[in-house]
Amino acid sequence: MVSTVRAERAVDDAALTHDGLLYRDRDDYLAGVIGFLLAGLRAGQPIFVAVPEPNLAAIRDRLNGAGADIRFADMSEIGRNPGRIMPAIHRFVDAHPARRVRFVGEPIWAGRSAAEIQEATRHEAMLNIAFRRTAVDILCPYDVTRLAPQVIDDAWRTHPGMYDAARHRHSAHYADPAQIYADGEPLPDPPGDVPVVAVDGDDVAGLRRCVLEFALASGLAPRRCHDLVLAVNEITTNTIVHTPGSGTLRLWSTPDSVVCEIRDTGFIADPLAGRRPPSDGADHGRGLWMANELCDLVQLRSSAAGTTIRLQVDRTG
């Protein structure tokens, strides 16, 4: 029988705990995760587990019915776009007001693209800002045998604490999450010579038509074409309404996806933009959130020099 790591550290009732879990095999994984879950069950906490298969099935099997009240989700589905993970946690927290909750999230796994790992790493950093005054315990497993060393190094930078070989310790490498967000790697140039289309208020319908025609010609399924057009419409509307002058749009395709990039002169100061579910009746803040819900990857880079938002819709979605 696999032993479990007892994850029952004393914490302020209103404080976030956000720990990583380094695992080397299935026994390591289950010892850490099951120990964390059992501690939450003993405390009567609502629990949400979002990890990719086959880890999800392994957790269910090991709990052997003890997790009947735990909410489970396949992270490769709800977190395919890392920008959708945080809103899912927000919804779970909001569904249990005045209670401390517990979340296991595995946003990075072997097979993730480099771009997805970049955004998932920024997500991990932003959790420390988004939930710093929230009564939530978060555990994030990392496979040290299959993930690149840089990914593990970044886990130490994005988690205040780490479980390693059943031992908990504070991370000496933990970094300011706002700085990690600000220092996001520049987006690589698109392949080849990509045409540039102006984004202004003169012909919004023509812009949508341009995106639709390109997506269809690139072989994207009609439903996914609609998703991309709607996401582009939301982001370009923000450009037209909230920034001076005009922006630009570029479209290209890869063997796996269709990508649209919007650039403008605006600055998005809020690192959590698009990562919170919009409140009922809100008249702003929906565009980025909707783009995250519709696309398989959203990458945002913003500074005083301007903002670039890259939207990706996969052919297999």
C-alpha cells in the first residue's frame, strides 16, 4: 500500500497555500496527491481535482470511493488553454462561500507545447496574486522525470512551497509573480511573410469576413472558424474602443492550428485580465475572458510600447 504525505500545515484561515509536488513515479504521485486530498476530506473541505489522464483515473482508483464528493475534471480538457484554469478555480471558490477549499491542479505535463508551457507557468505565478487573500489550498504536481529541467526550475520560482520526496520546504527560489508575468518571453515571429491587415472602426464586418475566409481556406472546421472569428471580434473591438489610433492583425496557419495576432498601442496593466469570470452586468472585461474560453491558446504581452495578443485555434479541437 502506498503511504501518503500528510499535508496538514497550520495556516491562516484566510491565506492561500500554493505548493508544488515533485514526483518521480506513480507511487510518488499518489502518495503526495492522496495525502493532500485525505487531509482536505478530514477537514471537511470542498475539493476540486483537475489533472490529465491517466493520472485522473489513478487518483479515483486509489481513493476507492472515498472521494465521492470530490469534483474531478480532466485538465487536458478544461486547461487545454491555460487561461481557462483560473476562471474554473474562481467558480469553484465562489460556489463555496465562507469555506476553505482545496484544489489539485496539474497544468503542465509531458507533451505540452513550448508555448503552452510558457502560459501555464505564467498561470502558476498569477495564482499567487489572484488568490493571495483567499482561503484555498492548492497543490500542483510536476513530473521530474519527463519534464524539462527548466520547467522544474520554474516550478520552484512559482510556488512558495514544495513537496519533494515527502518533505515540505519553502522555496528559496520563489520569485515575485508580477515580475514573472512582466518578464514573459517574447512571442516568436510567425513563419514566413505574413500579410498585415489594419484594425480600425471603418470596416469591422470586413475584418471578420477576412478571418473567416482565411480560417476556412486553412481547413479549420466551421464551428472552430466561428470560435476564432468571435474571439478576434472581441479583441479587435477592445482595440477600436480602448486604444488611440488603429491596430494591426496578422493571420497564419501551422500544421496544427490557425493563429491570429492583434497588435495595438494600448497597455493592459492588469496581469489578471481575462483570468476572472466577468461579473453579471459588467460592461467591460469580457473580451479577453471570452477569447480564453473560445481559443485553445491565448498569449498576451503588454508593456508601455503596446500590446500583442495571439489567438490560436487547433485543428483537432
